[in-house]
Amino acid sequence: MRFVDRADAGRRLAGRLGHLRAEDPVVLALPRGGVPVAFEVARALGAPLDVIVVRKLGVPFQPELAIGAIGEGGVRVTNEDVIARGGISEEEIRAVEERERADLEQQVERFRRGRPAVNVAGRTVIIVDDGVATGSTAVAACQVARRLGAARVVLAVPVGAPDSVDALRRSCDEVVCLAAPPYFLAVGSWYDDFRHVPDEDVAELLARADAALAATGPGSGRTSRPAGPPGATAGGRDEQVEIPAAAGVVLPGHLVVPPAAPGTVIFVHGSGSSRHSPRNRHVAADLNEAGLGTLLFDLLTPDEELDRANVFDIGTLAGRLIGVTRWLREQPEDLHGAVGYFGASTGAAAALWAAAEPGAQIDAVVSRGGRPDLAGPRLSRVRCPVLLIVGGRDLPVLELNEQAQRELRCENRLAIVPGATHLFEEPGALQTVTRLARDWFAVHFAPPAAG
């Protein structure tokens, strides 16, 4: 079996997936080559289309050997046998993960261009690629989909190496492969047209799939994570914004304020991240559901991010945050409630630095896996309540947070999430972070009780 191109392969593959239509599936494509195939599958099934971006974690001294993979939402899957045989420490794994996660988030931003991820929790997920050679990426995608809450995982490809296809049956509930020729050679050898798929084509196909699904009206099956709670745009705000921060610098952001929100939480991301950070977006969405406003924004311009020194320039980052806070306070009356900061990594130091400024009038700060120690002597000048959240297995950062807590002279608390590592990717860990942050802001955003 040969295919004219990926679109032809997708149409033929869709013909074998009709039995899944009744399950209201979500189609997730492995970029880039899987997207044109998945587009045809999603269109035939009337299903939402999204990408599933995974990155391999390589052994530090032998990168071609995988110790695991990462996906969005702080998901990490690891091969404990390889880790044990190689004597690889958690610190080494975390260093590899941080590099790969920065690349992952940049890819997600290029592909989705601000659109939210499709929520796969409790859904049947069809993972589509243009073919399977070794199958390592497909295995990682199936594992990540499971960790994101998929109820059933189906892998669908036009062509694959027989051994790899058989092995993949252990990683998912069903494999649909149109052809598994014994003399496989390579995926591209089974296509007449196997040209490279640019990022722009991926983004365009995702946008076209969204538009086609929207045209079908209610009941189309799309369950994207909402930017805010139901009704957030009726009496509240949900908009992309441009924020003049300082010295002519304009920073993009996403502002969501539910109706009658008691206050707004400004997210201050850490090094190598952005306003599209899946972990911060997860926390923000849950805060929105609790009735709190959120503002996610980019601390640095794309050119500034190229210089790694900028992400550790806490003074500059804090200055940007102060400018963004000023902009928020200048907005119409519906935003004149309490203001809090949610900082991660180096962003937590910037949040505390800014909160220590005279007249800052910040109502509460939460640090998630942060580096409050980088705020230095300003820690003792912070007057608002501070919650420090650290993973119980993130020992170096835990020690730094304990030292920073001793410097604080305000109301404060150190909350340790048992069993969690730096990125809180363990099951339930990020939910615990969200609950702690939500409760902290809810208490300290509430007006004081009458005398």
C-alpha cells in the first residue's frame, strides 16, 4: 500500500476509524508530519483536533538513550530500569527536563498560537502520526495521554514497521495501522510526496479544524479547557492584552476576570517559560473556576529571551512586574479588587522583590517551586502574606525556601507537597498546588470582617 501524500493517507485511515465516532473522540496529532494526516481523520469523525507535543529525555552522557519523556501539563514519564542501571540522579534528570521543557513550550506556542489545549480527561483519544518506525515517540505520546487523563488511547497510523506496531499494542488500548510491510525501510518510502511540514502549516491546519468544528455548533464534542468559568465573558473579562510595562517595552498577556471577582492574581513565570506555561495555565484556569481573576504575561520580549542572563536579572523582572501591576490598577473599576502574585522559579523572586517595594500594596504572594532566596535582603521588607510551596523531593529548593522563610518578617507559611519533585508532575501534585494557592488567595483577598 502506497499513499499519494499525507492527506490521502489521512482519508484512508479515517475509513478504518468510523467505529470510534460514537465515542466522541479527540484526535491528537504528533507534529509535524502527523498533523495533515490527523486533520483528515478529525474532519471525517467530526472530532476536535489538537497536537500532542512530547520531548524525549536522554541520558546526560548518552542522549540517544531515552530515560523517559515529557509532555504538557507538567507530565513526565520515566524508564526506572534505565535510570537505575545508569545511576542517574534526580538532579541530573531535572536538568535535562528543564532544557527539554523549554523547547516543548516554545513548540506548543508556535503550533497553537495562543489557543487552549483540548481537554482529554475522560475522553477517547486517537493519537495519529504519518507512520511508525521505532515507535519510541508514539509510546511516549500514549503514556503522556494517559497521564493527562485519557480514558482510552487509540494509536492510528497509515504505515509502520511490523515489530514496532506489535510492541505498541502494549502501550495503548487499540492500534489501527493500514499497512505493516515486512520490508519497511522508512516511513517516507511509502509516500509519493513526503515533503517537510512547516510550523506554519501545522498552525493553519489546527485553525482550520477549529473553524470547521465551530461551524457544526453545539454538541460538536470539543471540550477545551476554558479560559475562565462559565459566563466569564458576560459581566467579566476574557481577552488578550498588550501591556506597556517600562521603557517602551510592550508585553503580551491574557487577562481573565470572572464577574464579581474579589481580586486578580498576576502570574510571574520562571526562567525558560512563558505565559503559555501549561502548569501556570492549569492553575489559572482553576483559580478562574473559583471566581478569581488571573493575568498571565510574558516577562521578556522574544529577543531578550535569547540572552539567558536576562531570565536571572531579578531586578529587571521585578521592574517589569511593577509596571504590569500599575497597568492593572489603571484598568476600569471591575479590576479594582485585591492584587496577588503567583511566582514560579525565578519568577517567585521577582514577585517578592516587587512586593517589597514601598507602596506596593500587594495582598498576597504564592511561590511554586520558587527561588525566593534570589530576592536577597528585600525578603525582610515584604509585608504581605507569603505562601511558599515546595515539593517534598525537591531537596535543594526546599533548603533554599527554608532559608528564605527565616528572612521573612510577614505572615508566611511553608507548604511541602509530599512526594513531589520540582515540576510537580506526580499524580495529584499540581492539584495540591492549585488548592493551596486558591485557599491562600481566597483568605487574603477577602475584605476584613466588620468590627
